[in-house]
Amino acid sequence: MIVAIGCDHSGFALKKAIVLAVLEAGHDVLDQGTDSSAPVDYPDFVEKVGERIQSGNAQRGIILCGSGVGACIAANKMHGIYAGLCHDTYSAHQGVEHDEMNVLCLGARVIGEELAREIVKSFLSARFIGNDSGEERHSRRVAKIRKLESRL
């Protein structure tokens, strides 16, 4: 799997550990910046990550900003991007399994490096279960989300 990773200046220090966690999990990384702790605007990097997914050049994305909230809001404005802010491993895998989340948002000022690495591994190892689980409700709910999105 190819994972696009982007961050603002707040997430820059944590990005190295996230890139390493993705590589250790056997995936490829598309680094979308930023490349320093100089102040930048997170929507610019959210857009780069989202575009990689929209184009099919990446299957998942990870975005880091200070709290993760702004990045998550911005990411969810993009068609076909289903972002979740996760600061625990359960939400990271459950968001993929039940909701087909394709972008993980993390608050670099909220969680530490080791927890972030575990969350990333949980996110990347999860797969959407849809109808495979015998619980059709997940596919039904995702279809309703896509219907909401199509109204925009």
C-alpha cells in the first residue's frame, strides 16, 4: 500500500516517527511535506495528501497538525476523503473496518511518539469489513455517507 503523509509545522517533529512506522509495516510513503518547523498552513498539506488519494497514487493518508482537528475538518471537505481524528488504536482500526476511513489525522501536540506509532500500525493493518462480516449495516451506512457527499 502507498501512504501519503503530510503535516504542518506542528507535526513536523513527529512526522519522522510516523514515516518510519509506515515503512516498518511494509508500506511505501509519499511524503507531501512540510520539511521544516517553519510556520505553514495545514490545509495546503491536507490538500496534497487528499489529491494523492483522489488520483489513485496513494491508498491511504496520514495528516499531522497540532491538535489534528483542523486537518480532519479540511480533509473531510475533499471528495472521496474520509478522515478521522484518532488518538487511540481502537478508533484507528474501527474507523477503517466500519466506516471505510482512508485518512488518519493525528494531533502532534496531543499524543506521544510511541502511541502515534501504534495508532498508525492499527490504521494500516485494518481493512473495511463491509458485507464480509455478515453485518450489512456497515456497507449500508457507508453508502449513506457517500449519498450525503454526492449532494455537494
